[in-house]
Amino acid sequence: MTNKIYLPGLNGLRAIAASAVIISHIGLHLDMFGLVKTGGYDLGSFGVTIFFTLSGFLITYLLLCEKQLKSCIDIKKFYIRRILRIWPLYFTYLFIVLLYIHFKINSDVWYYIFVVPNVPFAMNAAVGGVLYIPFIGHYWSLGVEEQFYAFWPWFIKKAKNLKWFLILFILIFFLLKITLSITHTLRTFQVFLHYTRFGCLAIGGFGAYLFYEKKDVFKFLNLPIFELSAWFVIILIALKKFHLFSILDHEIVSVVTFVIIYNQINNPKKIISLENKIFDYLGKISFGMYIYNPLVIAIVARFLKKISYNNGTAYIILVYCIVFASVILISHISYNGFEIKFLKFKEKFMTVPSAASKSENFS
């Protein structure tokens, strides 16, 4: 396999998901700017679900390609690639936050150091509490991903019938969530499971299996009605109008995300294409955009509150524009001056040649 694997449009989807999270975080912290907070939690939460589904799809697809190419999966190299992609920025931002708050911490910091930040997040969410350490609440999703990928490549490698394993994994996770919801027991575990979202990651993985196996039966997803319906759901999410079944909303969004992914990479006549230079670049730096935005919001708020302002629309627009521009600038500097060094080193442990974009040499 000499050609690098490149799946078009996925960076655009990353850019949309990252933007949804940032918009949500700004809305939830408008009080920092002397403004009234707006509800934006669902938008950010569904944005993370899009990230999860996309991650599950892409990594499972690459694992399947590796299994075909090498007749096995090198688990050690997989872990090294994950560490080189996630940990440098994860621990760098964590240190920056601790420095910013003058190391006023409690024992929760150990959860973050050992990459299980979703544990204190779920425990606090279960009782309606507030995290003691600010600006790193969003780290819960990174904990979920790292825990999922601690076992996922083993399953892909060892499963005798991968299709049925994926189906059973998703169904069992659904049933566990529904059972806990109906019985109203083990509140902390119920909240923990809600945020864990292994089902969403697995839906992305199942989508990758279907795409990898070239199942023609799913070509109907390329019909305009399905593509437009998927984008309509995304619009409803953006307008805060999406809510069907609270217990399975995120799994539904995962299925919708897969329909969009499938059309982006497998539909030459797709109606909406996310393949353009702006989305492509924002997608490449989206990890930094996701990581840095809470602290950037706080710092921008400190500066903007020093100038005269009112609660008018112009000031609100100014807040969003300055925060977005600042997040993109910081993420650009981080990507090109810091992250890229680890990404290039990561290439040495790649078993399947892949590219994040047409102009990049690594994924």
C-alpha cells in the first residue's frame, strides 16, 4: 500500500464539531463578559458526540486496513500513536491551567494526571456539583476516548466475527443505559455511563466496518433524502431544537453523523461538501481548538471587561468573534510550533500510511 489513505470531508466535520463546542462554552460563560448566559450545553454535548463518532469511524477503519495489510494489528504501536497525539497537548494545557490558577488544587488533580478526568466530572454531575479545578471540565471526553482505545484495538484484533461483536457491543451498551434509566438506581454510575458514550464510539466503528466491507446494501444512504435529513438534524442541533429520546439522543446523533461521513467519503454527487481549504485547516487544528477554548474565553473576558460595553447585539457579536479568532490563533501556533513535532515523530509508528489532508503526511 503505497498511497496514503485519505478520506475527504472529515476535517470539515471536525471543524463543525469544534465550533459547536466553542459556541456552547462561550454561551455558558457570557456572565464573564457581563452578559446574560445562554443555554448552549446541548450544542457542545452533541458536538462532542460528533467527535466521538468520527474518531470511532476513522480509527476502526485504519485498524481494519492494518489488519488486512499486515495480517495483524500492532497494539504497541497503536498505543504509542495515541500517546503522541493526545498526551503532549493534554499535559501541556493541564500545566498551563494549574499555573494560571496558582496551583490551587485538591486531590481531583490525580484523576487528570492519570488520564481519567471523566470520573470526577461524572461524580460532580451526579450531585449537581462544580469541578474544583476550573477550565478543564471538557477533559472528560479525552478520558472517555483514551479508556475506549485502551481495549478497542484488542477487540478488533481478536474478534472472530467482527460484525456481530460490534452489533452486540452497541446493543448491550444501549440496554445497560436504558435499564439504569428505568430503575433510577446507581445515579453516579448512570451519569458516568451517560458521559462515557462508548456506544457512540462503537457506532462510528460499526460504520467503519460497513464502509470497509463495501456493503452495497448501504448505498441508499447516498440518496439526497438521507443526506439532507442528516444535515437537517445538524441544523436542529444548532438551533437547540433537537430532542427525541433523551436516553438515546446521542446515539441517534451518532447515526446521523455516520450518514454525513458516508456521504462525504463515498458520494461523488453529494449535495454538501465539507472539502475546502478553510474547513480542512480548522479540522487539522481542531484538537487545539477544543483544548484551549475554556482558558481563552476566561482570558479574553478579563480584557474585554476593562473596556466600556453594553448588553447590545454588537458587543455580543464582538465577544464571539474575538474569542473565536483568539482560539484559532492559539491553536494555529500550538499546532505548527508544538504539536507537529510529535505528529511527525508519530509517523515512525504508523503501520498504515494515512493523511489528515491532501497536503499533510500524517493523520
